Amino acid sequence: MKSVLVLCTGNSCRSHMAEGILRHLASDLFEVHSAGSSPSGYVHPLSIEVLAEIGIDISAHTSKHMDEFLDQNIDTVVTVCGNADQACPSFPGQLNRYHWGFDDPAHAEGTEEEIKAVFIRVRDEILMTLTAYVQGYREARQ
């Protein structure tokens, strides 16, 4: 089975949402992990909440440093850092690398409803992107 590592800086929001969604869509194709170059040490509660709303449970996820995966055979690295001022990590030895930048919902400002709306928007963008990726991957294997 191919392994995918989703990387971000803090490993608290986007990378966990992407990990959960990709596992949900393609656990038969990929072993999926996520990590960060400077992990926050927690998974953002709103990431857990907005994924639960679509039936994906990431409540047991933990924030990890990408160095934990250096001795593993990682086939594909996906970076999900969004803004130009964010340092997206690189990972040595990967066969494939994709960069799909998403806004960091952890930096959203406003009312609780406005902040949650940003998490939902980013979740939906990640879902749309990974759905297309998995469809293309499945079609290429046929």
C-alpha cells in the first residue's frame, strides 16, 4: 500500500483535516499520516468538530513532528500550507510531491460563527481537492 504524508507547519488544522478526509476516501489505497515542521502540540477542536459534521472522526489524532517519519518509506508528500508567508516543509526522499495550499483556519478572526465558517470552508476545499485526487488516482490505476 502506498503511503502519504500530509505536511503543514503546525499540524493542528489543515493537515489533520486532509489526513482524515484522505483516509475516509481512500483507506483501501493509501496509508495516510500527517505531521508538521513545527507542531503545535494539539489538534484544533474546530477541526475535529467540522469533520465530525461530515462523519469523519479525527478526535484521536495527535500533533506530530515530521522527523518521526524520516525512517519510513513515504511515497507521496502533500503540503497544505496556504499563505506565501508560511514555510511549507520539504521532506527528503519522497517519490511524489503535491502542494495544495489552503488558508489556515487557526488564524481566522471574528465571531464564533465566522471562525467556524472559515473552518467549514477550508474543510470543503480540502474535501473537493482530495476527492478529485483520489478519483484521478483510481482512474489511472484502471
